[in-house]
Amino acid sequence: MPRTARSLAFFSFVLGGVLSFCLSPLWAKEKPVPEYPLSGKVLASSAKGTHSYQIATDSRIYLMMCMRVSGFHWGMAECKVNDKPIAVGDTIQFRVDGDKAFMPDLKGEEELRVLTTEFKVIPELAPAAAGESGKDAGSERAQVIGTGVHIRGQKMVAWSTDPSSVKRPSYNGGSAGSMAPVMAIPVTGGAPVMMMPTMPSSGAFVMGVPATGGAPVMGVRMGGPAMGGGGPPPWVHILRVRAGESLYVLECPGKACEVDKKQIELGDTVLMRAEKKWAFVSSEGNSGGKEAKFRILNETEDEPASDTQ
């Protein structure tokens, strides 16, 4: 074989080996199929403001919000699984990743925001270890019985195991039928707009957070942007904590509720002391650790008999 032909054959052999080595992982490794380890039943559905769903698994209750809501759209968006709207009584499979939940769908995945996560039955607080009562430091042991997120500025949170949440006035700040104009910041960003809260029928609706605080409201835009401007209000993390005879709702300042650089999870036991509008939280068993400062949004008396519903 001529030298040139041998060189060409050798080069082709080497090139083929390199390509085979580089591409073989792509051929051998297929895209992993997402797993959906959680199964829950839809207990309730609400289209007031946005479509939200209360979903119960064996041990927890989730409140999820449909993520299809855009700044301006016709009617109300709702989440579907395999082209079927999520309805009360449905049993669905899902997975949770941080503050998002994903459900399998023929077109990929349906994405929802997890607003709150709670125990289905609130457990008893485990006995304290020796020397960990926290009383000497002015703190008391507290148990995290709910976690979630909300838009900064909201004053109320509807916890599933809180019977008083259904007795509160409308989130719009008046009666359930209040139709007073509201100055609100669109959740998708931009300057505040004047809007008329209304139930969906037709027209271009906008969802916004009232400039004076409160939960998001849905309404019809009445005019141009208000003076001032600004970006969208941020989503922040919240905790529902049982301490002594009281239940607290706490708002965390950062991206997550942390103490000693460790994220606070559902079921954790911490040490807490309340001073006016602030709660100072530290890790149990680490009395010398740094305290985290959280805003107290709400304080109510514990109702043990109702918490088991």
C-alpha cells in the first residue's frame, strides 16, 4: 500500500475512534425520565384571583397556584393535566422541587407554585433534651408546622389547618362583594395601575398586589400607569410556628428561612422569642448560635382540637 494511502487510512481510523469516544455517551445516555413520587387528592379548587388547588397526600396538605397566569390575558388561566382541567376529587402524581410542583402531562409537565405545605395532622412537640428548654434565654421551644411563600406585603395567609382563615374578610380589604377601585402593582412587574376588582367574564384582566398591602387581586385595568413605577413585588418565604399556646406566621427576609446557615424545614424544632413585631429564632441545642430575625405577620391562640381536621 502506498505511503499516502496508509497515512489516510490511519487518519480515518483515529478520527473514527475519537468521534466514537465523544458521541458514545450521547448515544448510550438517554435523557432521564422525571419521577413523580408523590400522589395526592385534590380537596378543593378556587378560581378567585388565580386558580389554586388544595392537594392532600398521606401526610401533608399542599396549596398550589397555577403558574399560567400572565400579566394581561382573556379570562382566567387554569392548569390542566393531559388537556383536562384539574378538578376536585382528582388523584394526581407530582414532584416538588423547591417552591415549584410539577405534574406529568402529555405535552411535558404542568408547573405550579407551592404556596403552603403543612402537616395533615399536626404532630405533638417532641420532649426537649436535657438543658435545651430555652427558657433561661427568654426563648421557648417552637415547632414549624407550616412552610410556604407569598408576595411581600400580604397580611393574611390561608393555612389549611387554620379554621379562622375561612372567617376572615375578603383579601380585597372590604366585604366579599367589595368593588372599590384598587391601586395595585402587576405581579409581572411594571408601574402600579388602577384596577377594578371583578370576577372574570371578558376583557383584559391584570393581577396585582394592592399598593397598601394584601393578597393579589384580579381586576380590569382602568387607566395608564400610576406615578412612581417600580419592579414586581418579590416572593418571600414564610413559616407557621407553634410556640407555647400561640401560633405565629413569620416572614423571612431572604430567599429562604434559615438559622445558622441551615434552611428551616417543616417539622423542625427551634428556639424562639417574640418581641413586638419580631421573632428571634435560633437552633435548638445551639444556645450560643446566632439568632435569625423574622417579621411576625400574625399571632393567634392555638386551637388543638381544630388542628387535627
